[in-house]
Amino acid sequence: MFADQQLALANLRFLARGGQTPAYYDLLEERLSSLAEGWETLALSENECLILAAYKTRLHFELAYLRSVAALRE
């Protein structure tokens, strides 16, 4: 389960590199939030939860940055 969640985060990060519109990054942010909500129901250790939370935070900031760059290009 933990590896699946890491892969899902990596996939979102890969999709973020597409250089899309700000709305695209808003959609990815929504997907990230939906993914993180499901973590509460998974049987994860405390360390795994901390690792996923760190990845989520990093991705959140990357999406915010990429969204602002996309907004400047419009």
C-alpha cells in the first residue's frame, strides 16, 4: 500500500512537468488532496505516514510554483 501511494505521488509529480495552464495545476492539487484523504483509511506505520506527508508537502509547493509560472505565461 505504501509503495502504491508513493507511486501515485510520483505520477502526479510527473504530470506536473507538463507545462499546462493554471487550471491544470488546480486539478492536480485537487487530486493530491483526494489522494491524501485516503491515507487515513490505510494501514500505514507512523514513519510511512510521515514520509507521505513530506512528499505531499513538497509536491504541494511544487504545484504552487508551477501554477504561478503558468499564470505568468498566460
